Amino acid sequence: MAVVDVINKKAEKVSQAELKDEIYSVSVKTSVLHEVVTMQLAKRRAGSAAVKHRSDIKGSGKKLFRQKGTGRARRGDIKSPLLRGGGSVFGPDPRSYAYTVPKKVRKLALKMALSTKLQNENLLVLDSFGLEEIKTSGFVAVLDALEVNNALIISDKADNTLELSSRNVPGVKVLRTDGLNVYDILKYKKLVLLESSVGAIEGRLMT
């Protein structure tokens, strides 16, 4: 098992924590990480691009002029795609870009992302933030003490004080363990785990 220092909000070592090798010492395959991140980004796509087709255009269904005898091209109604203001023929319709990869692959990618942070020494274990009130300056003071300016912070449960104090700080995101995902782990430079969240992560990934 890997052993890491547990620090307080003043960046002082207070204890040590053991991290399971099955989660934090997994060999990393970029192809697996790429597959899962691509899936996550695909799910975030709005898929809202749309055009109006002939049936969506407002207008009369009356034939503009008779079929024969005018010397002109045959015309239908005013909503024809050949006319200005008519419907579009091959334009896009709203759609979902979401797809899934196997659960085992998603879980493996999460372990790999965590392993990457530990291997690159970008993983910190904090005993607690200890914020007494909702105050951005108090949250920023802790980050300054930890020498962190771009981080993903993981808590094991809802912490209204922490979440509201951090929401206006750029380059920082607070997530609960049930929302932990590969994209956010890789996006932020540092991964800060509250000590209480370590067990919750192990419970999620060891099952």
C-alpha cells in the first residue's frame, strides 16, 4: 500500500493514510482514459442544432400556379425548399450524442486517473478544511497555505460551507465522491482528497 501524509489546512503533517494499490497504483493506459473522457464529453454535447423542414414552415399549401402552360418550372406550394424562405431538406435535427462504455472500463479509467495523480505527486490528503462560515477569503487562505491554485477537491458528503465558499474561485471545483469522474480528475492539476473521502472512494471502486 502507498502511504501518504495527511496535512491540515496550514500544510502541517498531522498523520498518515494508506492508499490501496488496487486503486492508486494501477498501470496507466492512455487509450482507456481517452475512451472514457470522449464518452463524457459526448454526453455533455447539447445536440440542439436544428433547421425547419418543409412541414415546419408557416405558409399556404396552395399550388402557386398551374402545372402546365406557363412555360415555367413546376412548382408546389410556397414552402418548397427551392424557394427563398422554404423548408430545408437535409439540415440537422435535435439528437443525443450520448453513448456508454462498459462499467468495468469506466471503473478502470477512474483508477488510472487517480494513479496518475499519485504518481505525479499531485495528490494531497487533507484532514479537513475547517471553515466555520461561508467565506471565500477563508477558503482562498487555505489554498494559499497548501500552495494550490488549480485543484479538484473531493469530499465524502454534502458540505454547504465548503461548496458555497469555493464557487467563485476560478480554477477550483468541489465534488462529492459519488460525482468523481475521469474528466475532472485529469482537467485539474491537483487532486485534494479530504481524509474522510478516501474510504468512500475505496468503497465505490473496490466493489
